Amino acid sequence: MSKRLIDLQHITKSFDGQMVLDDLNLYIRENEFLTLLGPSGCGKTTTLRIIGGFETPDQGTVIFDGKDITKLAPNERQLNTVFQKYALFPHMSIAENIAFGLKIRKKSKAYIEDKIKYALKLVNLDGFEKRSIDSLSGGQQQRIAIARAIVNEPKVLLLDEPLGALDLKLRQDMQYELIRLKNELGITFVYVTHDQEEALTMSDTIVVMNQGYIQQVGTPQDIYNEPINAFVADFIGESNIINGTMMEDRLVKILDVKFPCVDEGFGTNTPVDVVIRPEDVVLVSPKQGMLEGDVTSLIFKGVHWEIEVLANGYEWLVQTTQMHPVGSHVGIYVDPFNIQIMKKPESNDEKAVESDA
Amino acid sequence: MRNLKRQLLAGPYLLWMTGFILLPVAVILYYAFTTTSGSFTFLNISSITFSVHLKALILSLKLALICTVICLVLSYPLAMILNGMKTKSQGFIVFVFILPMWMNFMLRILAWKMLLSNNGVINSLLGTLGLPKLDILNTPAAVVFCMVYDFLPFMILPIYNAMARIQTDTIEAARDLGAGTITIFFKIIVPLTMSGVVSGIIMVFVPALTSFAVSDLLGGGKVLLIGNVIEQAFMQEYNWNLGSGLSFVLMIFVIASMALMNSWEDEGRTGVW
Amino acid sequence: MVRKSAERIYLFLIFLFLYLPIGVLIVLSFNNSKSKVHWGGFTLNWYKRLFSSSSIMEAFYTTIWITLASALIATLLGTFAALGIDAMKKRGQAIMLGATNIPLLNADIVTGISMMLLFVRFTRLGMNTVLIAHITFNIPYVILNVLPKLKQSSRTTYEAALDLGATPLYAFYKIIWPQILPGVLSGFLMSMTMSLDDFSVTYFTKGAGINTLSTMIYTEMRKGIRPEMYALSTILFLIALLLLLFLNFGPSARKELHH
């Protein structure tokens, strides 16, 4: 793995007595696409602003490329930001916007012109130099904001919910654009979003945050398949999160039914949270199932059906390509590999999990 | 830190404000509550109950009220008409009706006095039509006419602005929900322009209540408003304590009328009727 | 159709009410007769008399000086003040704006008197006291014009400039300044019109021997109306008209419309 480029150590930050980040530790590797994911108020934007230099942490250090940059002003840092609402300069043309940073660095005129051409080509807006900001659509403004940042050849690009203001289709297109851009530029992206789908699509590493604490760090697959607690499981996609009791290794009791599973090391008779993804719930004939229930709702979602089944007092959320009409009696089967066991929250850190989940 | 440095930019103004806004208010309060020899008294304040002063205050309130009502009645339809014009020239036409606001105050009084004077334009017009002369110069009516003329744009502008801010889809939504023209007017347009009406009323009522130049020049010494009483106390009788005391009373009336208007606006906004 | 014409007539009547007096004044300023109703032929006589009257010309110069100087100083102080206030927390802002509102809300007569009472304790009334008084009631207009522009020029554009390597000063000059400039300009022009228009505050703070046009017209009018006043009024009206046209349809206003 490549080296650590940014290292946040013991970062604490509060605003007006309100703790926003509490002893946060996080490192970002060179060339990584890292996403800070969480609900609003979880501290993800504050983390990004601390990296960008717009906030100074109350405690802790920010190391960049081996140097302590905690006290360094934003204009002296080798990274650039794409702001949430683009923050384009409304009184300047597109070319002037893009040239802004380069002029400060006293680049030659020819160099600046080359760079503007290159950057506009990169974001698929060739020939837009003379246009005014007002004449652009939201998606185009977004691309200009990115172009304006990358012409300065930053080592890291910080992106603060850059797709938040765009509509769904455009957002999906831009996700692929961003991945392409990152690969072409070969730099580190630190991306902030509250959209789990965005995070899963683009990231190398996802950092799930809640109420100022990091909940889990991992690859999209890790986060999705093995959420560490109920908050992460709930935040990353829809889930069936059910109270259960770990009877012994590889056996868990949910809703008075014993399910075989693959987890070990939770002890015996321990209360746990059990996560089962809706696409992992298999509907079978009543006799074949581990438990039986009745379909209470059926919604067509295009690729699949979303079905709710009431079984043993719990509304199971099921995604399947097979249609089962409302009122039909079905059996529920779950493969042992698809049952995810999580510790019940107990430490202070995870209090945050409960109150929000 | 950077923020603190920027806050310091307000420093010179803070000094200026203390010296020339807050301190003068303190000085006027000091005079209002002391005798010429400097001892504490309520006499300057309570002298408002002297019949001359009280009469002047009541007349001022009356004329200011009449003037405000006339301005409101003239301005509201005007603002609606201006707002209803969907032409490109709307901006210019609105400008035409606001422009008099920026003309010199004295000039406006002069123009009106000239029109009203005994051998002025209005009377000679009436004369050629064989109508009796209008002898209103040096009466309260002349003062009200001139005040309306002076302050009308101050009523037009805020009401028009409030009306222009109403989104057409708000009106369309009301229509969609079954409201007729009259319902829309009373339930949508009036409540949404209330803030403009209130600031218009304040902007007309306060100067009308406190003015002394109009009554001085068009009242011919016969129309004595509270502003004239105060002006005379300072400039003719040199009784600064009395003048300050009456100014203080006037200030209270100004503040009270503004508070009244603002509370009325709040009520109008939250009330369901 | 009926409604349309009724509206037209109403507009026209109000228009007459507002402009007829001024129109008559302007006409009379060229009337070669002292009568208010009879046309005695065209003349520029009153204008000549106006410009040869030393007291009127002196009042004119005083007015111009007070207007320009007070607007300029108020714009400087007010713009700095707006920048400082913008950086303050909520409570600080509320206190500053509360005090700023006093001269706007207070009756002119009380503002004038309170300042006079203060001035006579420390100095003689004269040009300087009028200037100080005008600056004082002008600053709020500057602040109230600049502050909204500052709030609009979102913090993020300033941060974006820092992010791209600009120093705070450069970012202010390149990003904040162009965005608040229209507010600064309209604050300046508004100050000028306020100064030009003021009577009450000047009346109480001017002292003997000094006149602005407003106070001079006032004194003259108490003696009777001289036709030179019509000429003066016409000129003042034209100045206000030009100032307002510039303020509303000038280069800064045009940009406004686009946003």
C-alpha cells in the first residue's frame, strides 16, 4: 500500500461549547479515494475544513506529507477544495475563475492559457472560456469548480458534497466522471457526502462517521457486508436489524427461532444485533422456511420487488425478483453466511450509535 | 483570530457612534430631567400637559394620522396598479413615482406653497372657471395637503416592494384552491403586503408627527404643531430644558407608535382570520 | 377595458399631483414676470440673478461641500464598519445595528437638537458641526447598503480564493470588494441625496452665518417667495433627477438586475 499522505491525530473541535469532533484519528493514503460518510452534523464537513485549513482544531495535529500543517493558512496548503455550492466567483468569466490560482502563483500567460484549455477539456467543457458563470447549468458550474481546483495541481482534492445540488441522473453521470478524473490525475481525493450510494460507488475507502466519532473505516465491500454496528448497518442501505441472542458459536436465536451462522467468539447467551440484508432474505414455500409469515406489502422497484413479510412479530424487508402477492403465506430462509452478528453498543463511543440509529 | 482583526475595522465607527449617536441622546435626556441650575426635575416632561403644548401635540397627532390615512388610501391601489403592469417599462414608471421622494424637501414645500397662495395657480384656475377662491393657506388643511405631497412616495415604495415580492404562484395556488378575486385580495395580498404597509405608515407618520417646517411655512404661524413648540423653545425662548423635555415626550410617542405598528404587524401575521 | 382605463386615469391623477407643482415651478423659473399666473415671455433673468447672488452661491457651495465630504467620509467609515460588523457574532451585530438604527428611526428634529446640545458644550456651531451631523446620519445608510452585499457574497467564495492560494488581503480585493462595490456606491449616492435633502438636522447644527440651500430656502420663504427660488428649485430638481437616474439605471444598477 502507498504511504500515508495526511495524518489526523487526536483532533478535537467544538463550536460554542458544542463538541463536533472528539479525539478523531484518521490517515489518508496517497492516491486514495477516501469518502467521509455520515448524516448531517456528524462532523464530516468539519473534518474536511480542518484538512483544508478553514478551521483550526482545538487540539490535535494535522500532518501533511510528513510536515505539521495544523497552523498553516489555507492559501499555503498544497491542496484544493471543491465547495458544496461551487463558490465560483460570480463577477469573473470562466477563464478568469480557472486562472485565479495560477495568477497568484505568477505563472506565465502561455502556461495559464494552456492549463485552462487542458482543464476545460478534462471536464468536457471545451470552448467555454469566455462564458459567464450565470449562463451555466448546475452540472456545468460543478465541472468548472473542479477545473478551477485541479489546474493548481494539488496533491489532494477535497470535495464537500459536490454533487448535492444536482439531480439524480446528473449525479450518477458525475460519479463516473469523478472516478475517471481521479484516475487520470493520479491524486488523492477526500470526498464528503451523506449519500451512501455515492460513497459505495466511488470510494477506495469509506469512513462512516456519526456525532463526531468514526464508526467504521473500510472498503465499500467491508462496510456493506460487515457493518460493525447497527448504525453503520442502518446507514449503509436498508437492512433488517433484529435483536438476537448468541446461543453459542455459530448459532444465534432471533424471534424465537434458532439460526445457524458463521460468527464465533461472542460467548454464550449474549444479546447481539443481527443484520440481514433484504436481498439475502430468501422466500420459499412455508414448509421449507425457518419461519413462516404473510406478505403485507408489495412494491415494484424495476429490477426487483420489495416485499414486507410479517413473521414472528417482525416486519421483514425482502428484495426479490419473484413476485409474491399481498396476503400470500411464505416461508423465510437465510443462508448462514448472510447473517451478520454485531455486538450491542456499550462503550461511550457507541452511545452515539444508539441514539441515532 | 483573523475574525477578531476584521471586527476591529468597526472600531472607528464604534467611537463615532458613541460620540455622536449615543452621547447626544444622553445629553438630551440630561437636559430633559434638569432645571437650568442643574437640579433634577420632572417639570420639563410634565409641561406637556400645559394647554398650549397639549393642544399642539393633539393637533400634531391628528394631522399626522389624517396624512397617513390619505397616503395609505392613495398608495395601496397605486402600488397594485404598478405591480400589475407587466410591461418592460414598469421599472421606469415605478421610478417616476418614487422620484419625488428624492427631491429637496424645501423645494417640495415651496412648490406647494406657490400653488396654494392667494394669487397662485389653483386660485386663478378656479377664478377662470368662475368658482370661489380656495382660501386654505395658513390652515391645517394646507399643512395636511403639503405633508401628503411630501410623504406620499414614502408610502408607495414599501407597499410596492412588498407587492412585487409576492410570487405569482402563491396567487395561482390560492386560485387553484378555489379562492376568488376578493378572497385572494384579503387573504393573500393584504397579509403579504402588511410588512410594507407597516413600514410605509411608520415612514409617513413619524416625519408628519415631528415636522415643524411645513406648518411653519404653510400655517403662517397659525398652525402650531409640537415640532413648532419645540423649535421655538430652542431657537426663540432659548429654554433648552423645556425643549429637551418636550423632545423626550416626542421621542416616546415616536417609539410607541413604531412599537404599536410592529406588534400590529406581528399579530396580523400570526392571526388566523 | 374599463378597468384598464380607470387604472390609467388613477395613475395619471397621482402623477399630476406629484409633478404639477414642480412643473409649474420650472415653467415659472423662465417666466419674465413676477406673477405666478401670467406668462410674461421667456427669460433666463432669474438664473442670472441667482448666479450673481453671493448669498445663494455661497449656500450652494456649502451644500456641495457638505454633501460630498459627508458622503465620502460616511462611506469610508460605514464600509469599514460593515466589514467589522459582518465579522461579529450575533449579539455584537445586534448591538451595533441597534445603535445604527437610532438616527434612522428618530425624528430628525430630535436628532438635530440632541447633536446641537452636545456640540455647544464643546465647540461653536459652524461648518464642522454640520459636517459631523451629516456624516452621522449618513453612515447608517452606507452600512445598510453594504452589509447585505457582504452577506450575499457568501463566505465560501472568499474561502475558495484562500483555497486557491490567495492571501486574505488579495482575496478581499479580488473577491469581496467587487461584490460589495455596488453596495458601497449606492450607499455613497444615497448619502449624497440624504445630505442634499436634509433640512432639520442642518437647521439646528449650523449656527449663524452658515446656510445650505435647504436652510436658505427656508429663511427666504418666510420672507416671501422670490423668482430666483424657482430657478434654484429647477436646478436642484435636475441634480436629483440625474443622481437618481444614475443610481437606478447606471452601471451598478444594471448588474443588479441581472442577478
